[in-house]
Amino acid sequence: MTSVDEKPLFLGIDGGGSKCRALLYSKNDGILGEGLAGPANPVQGLQRAQGAIVASAQQALASAGLSANLLGHLIVGAGLAGINAPRTRGLMEAWAHPFGAFYLTTDLHIACLGAHQGEEGAVIITGTGSSGFAQVGQAQQFLGGHGFPLGDKASGAWLGLAAVQATLLALDGLGPETSLAGAVLAETQCADSTALMDSYSGQASAAFAKLAALVFAQAQAGDRVAERIVEDGAAYLSAMAEQLTRVGSPRLTMIGGLTQLWQPYLAPKVAAKLAPALQTPEMGAVYFAQQVYAGGKAA
Amino acid sequence: MTSVDEKPLFLGIDGGGSKCRALLYSKNDGILGEGLAGPANPVQGLQRAQGAIVASAQQALASAGLSANLLGHLIVGAGLAGINAPRTRGLMEAWAHPFGAFYLTTDLHIACLGAHQGEEGAVIITGTGSSGFAQVGQAQQFLGGHGFPLGDKASGAWLGLAAVQATLLALDGLGPETSLAGAVLAETQCADSTALMDSYSGQASAAFAKLAALVFAQAQAGDRVAERIVEDGAAYLSAMAEQLTRVGSPRLTMIGGLTQLWQPYLAPKVAAKLAPALQTPEMGAVYFAQQVYAGGKAA
């Protein structure tokens, strides 16, 4: 055990609403192992999230050929969705965790640290939801991420809802004609407005996000309604990029499932600034663990 | 009982998501009694809706000083929310109801019959939700009413969501400045974006609809963002009015809680066409019961 105490083992956790990824890392040997478990958003279930974090950590140790007894030696950095809410953060901080140390931050923070290899920078995330984050010095900036349908403009859910709304208006003859209507009915296998309404009423963001690519396809085919939706979303992302770099971020990265689809529509000076993500969020969580650990030893 | 058989007693039912109204009526004596019970939207609970219909009918008989034994003699016309869905209609039609006759239609149909005193015409309804309906001859036209947030443009919920969205964008510096932001935070007693997001995420349409009057107030005060929201909603209602009268409706009425607020913003030729509601929806349900009963006797 002496070697473990001298050369700490770091574990990075990326915990979201659908899965929890773990990455085991040592400064000398690099990546040692990985783990994957179920949902780890503490807002959607505190004990389930804690269980997923432990399970993914045990998997990471096993995949490295290491004993589960080492759990108590791990220096864990965890970036979790939903941790912005003070109450949720308090509950997670009060957790009697089984690790050597457990440092907590947001999923946005570790995504940013991963994208910029542990350095300062900014990220825009567009997948089912959307949000922006920058860290320069000790200052963190959060933009958007207010959830569907209140915010998350330019997210997959936002695009899908806009497509369903435009379809219903067009079918009633109360909105402009649009090729989105035919495309949405075909994609969803709905015969008419009533069927479309039945299949989408009360649905969560993920169901709407499935229509995101369809909106880009219709915009590319020249449909004016789809073009206007995409232009509106792109203007929002460009404004977000401007604000994130205004605070002095040296590097800006766009991540998430819609990244490739949005890029052609961004303002040219924003598109020119974009740099690729250098590492994953779970590696960002390892950087976070290393930074807090080093700060603690220095103090 | 002979007199009851010769001069039928009609009962009009207006069943919605929050309450069920009953109106007891005879051709000779006019309105005899009234009843009020809980939610009667069968989509939200079939047995609860059926229970509310029976309870309001019993109340109406009691308030008229009549015996509950007369339930089996009543000719009931019921306009129910949610009955457009074929499955729900089928379940309600299969009901072993305790009445002499039970004729089923939509809440929109009885609102229209009430507004035009049993004659042909069209209605636009704007309250928590929004929709349009016209009946000319045997033809019925339904517009909108697809629910929040898919449709229901120009409804209270739509106005409230637009206000919350504009507020979150403005507070992030990612949308135009607007006096809606200060007004929404004050009205909701929220300190910032995070508090606003927490208090509205996952909320149903009724919570958003509480902000509807605030949007009109800010538009009237000259806020450009609020003005644009109201203009967009008014254009939708004007287009709906044009379409409903295009099918030949001799009369057009606007009903629901937002009627007075919308009227100044409608297209002048639409506003000029509007006529007041002559009767309530529950009286419309009585007209409906009389019409079906007379048709049945003639056949």
C-alpha cells in the first residue's frame, strides 16, 4: 500500500442523467482503467447517483486489475449534472463516501477542463440540452442551461419542439407552409395533427431532440421555416460564444451531439475561434481531482 | 311521472379540467337548478369525470327541489374537454350512465352553441389554453387546441412561457433587454435566473398562465419585447378568426379569461366582426341536448 500513498491514484467521474463514466489515472502510468454505470444525476435520485459513482469506480479498479480494497485510496474528482442547485450540492457533500477524497464540481466544469486539457477556456454544449461555461482564473461563468422548454435554446429539444409547433401551425393553415410538416409526419409516423399531438404531449426533452437532425436537413433543402429556426438557434450560440470569450477565455470548444450540425451556421468570427476538444469530460474530472489535491497539499 | 315524460327535463353539462357545471332546464319553466362538481376531463380520469357528472346532476336536481329519482328521466347533453381523442370518446360512450339519455360532444361545441344561443357560429377561446371552433350546417371546424407547449399559441400559458424565456435570455445577456425581466422576477419573487428556473421547471400550463396579464401590462408600457410577443399572439388569433369565418360562420365570439386583453390588438376587421356571447357553455349543452333529442324524435 505504500506505493499507493506515495503516488496517488486519481479517479475522474462524469455523471449525467443517463450514465456515469469513471476513468482511473496515475501520473506515472496514465490511464489504468475505465468504468461505466447508470444514471448519476443526483437531482433525479441521490442514492442511485451515489450507487452509480461507486459501481463505476469499482469497475474501473477491476478493469485495471486492481483490488476493490483500493477504493479508500482513490482521489476522486466528480463532475455531476444538477449540482448547481445548492440543496443538491449540500446533499452530495454530506455523503459518507467510501473514497480517500471526493471533490465535487459541475458536469460543465469537467467538460471544460477536459476540452482544454486542464487549462483555462470555454465550452458550448449542444446535445439534448444546451449551455455554456467558461473558467478564467478563479472566475466561472455559466450561460443558458435553464432546461426545456424554459431555455436550452439551440438544443436538440428546442429544435424538435420548434419543428412540431411549425407543423401544427402549417396543418391548421395558421402558419407558413413548410416542408417540415411532411418530414415531421413521416418521421413520427403520424397521420395528422391529432396523432402528432397525442404522441408528443407530455414528452420530455429527449423525445423532441430526436427531430433535431430533420430540422437541419429541411433547412439545407431550402425550407424557409426550417432555415429561420436554424438561424435563430445559430445566432444564440454565436452570442453565447462572444460572451464566453469576452471574459478572456483563451480557447473555445463546442461539444455535444449537435456540434457538427451547428458549425456551418455560426457567425464566421465565432467559427474561426473554435478549437477541438483535447480530452474527454472524465479526463477533465481527473484534471480537477489533481488540481484540488495539489492545492490541498500546497495549503 | 307522467308530466316528466311528456315535458322532458334537459340537463346541460360543461365538463372541464378543473370543474363540472350542470344546468337543469325545461322548455316551459326555463332554468330550474344548477350544480357544480370537480374535474370532468375524462382524459385525466375516466371514473372521476363520470362521478363529477353524476354529482353535478344530483346537485342540480336538489337545487330545483326535485327528487334524485328523476336522474333516470334526464335528457343530458354533455360537452367535455378531451373528448376529441377517439379512445376517450369510445370509453365515455360505453359508460352505463344513470340518465334517461346521454348525448356527448366537445366542450368547444357547447361553448359555441351557448355563445350563439343554439344557432350556427364560431368561437375563439383564450384562457389557460387556446383554440377555435366553428359549426355551419353539419360541418365542424377545429383549429389549434394542441396543448402546451406544442400549440395553444396566444393562450395564457403561451404568454407566460414567452415571458419566462425572454427573462432568462435577458438575464444571461443573450437576448434583448426587456422590462419583462424585472416584472417577472418581482411577480414570482425570484432573486435570479436560477430561482426562476427552479420555480418554473416542470410546471404545467396553469402556472405559466398566471403571468399572462403581466405581458400585456409591459406591452402597454411600451416594452418592445412584450409588444412583439403580444403582436405575434394577436396575429395568430386574427388568422384563426379569418379562417373560422371563411367557412361561412354568420357570427364570431371570443370567450375565455383573456378576451378583454386581446381585443385591442386584433386586426380591425376581425375586431369589428366580434359579437358577444349570448349564453353560457352549460346552456349550450342544454341546446345540444334539445337538438339531438328533437332529431331522435323526428327520425
